[in-house]
Amino acid sequence: MSSEAVVEECRELAERLNSDCQCVSLDRAALSRELGHAPDGAALAEMIALDRPHLFSGSTVFVSGEHVGRMAEIIAAIERVAALPAYLEHVLAYAPEVARHRPRARGVFLGYDFHLGAAGPQLIEINTNAGGALLNALLARAQQVCCDVVMARLPGMLGGDPPEHLFLEMFLEEWRLERGEAPLKTIAIVDSDPERQFLYPEFVLFRQLFERHGMAALICDPATLAWRAGALWQEDRRIDLVYNRLTDFSLEAPASSALREAYLAGAVVVTPHPHAHARFADKRNLVALSDPELLSRWGVDAATRRLLLDGIPRTEEVAASAASALWGRRRQLFFKPVAGYGSRAAYRGDKLTRRVFEEILSAAYVAQALVPPSSRRLAVDGALADLKIDLRNYVYAGRVQLVSARLWQGQTTNFRTPGGGFAPVLTLSLLENA
């Protein structure tokens, strides 16, 4: 069989399994045991079961190895362009002033989110504080083989290195880039009102990971931090590194003032940071990355341009001057705020009302060519349901560390769908089907 035929067979098998395999592969008892290995594990398992029942889906998502490889190629192409001085000058021109401060740290957990369209993987957006990586690593270990074809690789594992090890090394590398061989003593995991955040269980897991490897770790609100004596403090503890989970990407909120001052003074390592957000995650960057003339003017080579133009839906800035044309094409568009996250204030064009459209015109938005997601059919509450698939690649320094999926129903991704939530990605490789 030719390589092209094997690739096509692999794609078709993934589609068939996503449609026909309704097996439950998540061993929830094993998941509870995984959580229970750590201090406060039982309380963490109960928190997830009672307050976040749709955090984890009960099944896996099947993706062909060719599509996994294609996503990695698109990501590598974006990272090459993002390294160009002309690109950086372009994106910093509309970024907030704080983004011009350029630390040596790269920024942890870039999240590249894809839909599988008719033409293959399509990049929907990039996030700089992508959540769920450690939860998905734990989820992968709580799977059981659901049917004979799923022999496979442990879901989400790439290159044989456990994700937790990759994640820990990533934080240590961020520290070394800024501080060399100085000891990393204290890490703060920072978010607004952290215990009320939906992904708070992951904060606890990160705290435990850091503590297991000899570092003090705490979870706190930015308002509890203080900038004094040339350092960042939380009460009487001096903070060396901040794992930044804030959606205040430019650290402009009053509660972030101490963190911002310490960051600009170079007194604390912050990751991810405002420069990383401006470089990768501002939605206006997708306008540039899907503009063939601009890419050519920057000297981007033909192969890289083709990867980007084939893999990123054409994106445009929303301008009031183009209101009539945008409204006329709205059914083929998806509207997103330029500094949006987590699908907040994002709208499918075919669901827009005139009132919401007028609000979009008066705000900072982009419109992206609509790419309907692929689907996963599962048995939910005794009936079959088609859940939409969003694929997330967790990336550091251009390397994909983990690929996971989110399953949902509705206009945008959420964790409210019965049967939905995070799901491991099972890669069907060419060798397994040759």
C-alpha cells in the first residue's frame, strides 16, 4: 500500500472511531487513586467529582498521526515567523507598553488550539496561559484499553517523556534563562481569587509537583503580593518565580500593581509574561499570520507561507467602515475580542443579533473564517450525542509537549456539557495501520 493510501486509511479510521466507538475508557477509580497519591488528594478528587462533574470526559478522541504531525508543522512555522524582527516590530506596534519589556524567559504553556476542518488541522487561536496541561497528564494515566484497535500509545504522550517531567524542566529552564544557576526556592501560582477558579484543582497539582521537587510553592491572589525592598513578597515569603495564570495579560489591573512593578524591575521571574502574550496570543496577530502579502514582504519562505495560509483561517480586523460587508458575510465568520480568552465574548456569526454586532463594532475584535469543528459521538445518559472537538497543543520553545482535546456542545468551548470536558488524544500512527 502506498504511503498516501496509508495516510488516508489512518484518517478514515480516526473518523470512524470518533463516530462509532462509544466505549468508556476513563477509569474514574484510577483517577481518584492518582489524585489520592498526593496530600489532600481525597479532597481534590471530591472537589472535581462534586463541583466540576464535566471537567473530564469519559472517553478518548482519535486523531491520525498525520494530523498530529501537521499541527506540529504549523506551530513550527508560526514560531519561525514570530522570531523575525519585522514580525515583532509589527505586533508590538499595537501592544501595550508593558509588552515592550522583553525578559529572557520564553513563557510557559503556549496553547495552540485547532479544529479539524475538511482541509485538515486549522489553527483557531493561540493562548499564553493555556490551562489543563497537568490535569490532562493525570487523565492520561487513568485510561483503560477500551477495544482491540486501541492498543496504542498512552494518550497524549510524545517522545516517551512523561509530561510532568517536561513541565517541571520547563519551569526550571525559565528560571535558568533569567537567573542562571541560582537556587529556585519559592514559586507563587497567581490568579484572581484562585480558589474560585474552575481550574483551581490544577493549581493544587502544580503546587504539589513543585513541592515534591524541593521548592516552596503557594497559590495566591495578586492583590496579596507586595513590592518592597527590591523584591516581591507574599506576607513574609520572598517570591522567586510567578507562574502567572492571570487573564490580566498586561498586568494593568490595580490588584496586579505589585506584580507589575517587580516584573518590570526584573526582581521576579514571571511566566508567561506580557511580552509573550503580545508576541503570540493577541488575536490581531492571526491577521498578519494569514496575510500572504505581509508574509512575503517580511521575507517568509514559500514553504512556511504555504503552511500558514493552509493552516490558519483568514482573519481580519473588525472595522466599523466595513460593517455592511461583515454583516453580509457573518454566517461564514467567527468574531473574537483581540485580548479574549476561554471563548469569552466570542460569537459565531450565524448566531449574532444586530445589538451584539453593534457592540462588536465599537470594541476591538477580529473576524476569522469559520471552521466548524469535527465531532465525537458518545453515549450520554442513554442516548447518542455528537460532541464538538477542540484540539490543544501545549508548547514550549517550539516543542509540543502534550496534545489533548476538549469536548463540548454549544456555540463555544465549555465545561458544562454532559459527557464533555478534557479528553486524551489517542494518536493512530501510520505503522499501526500499515
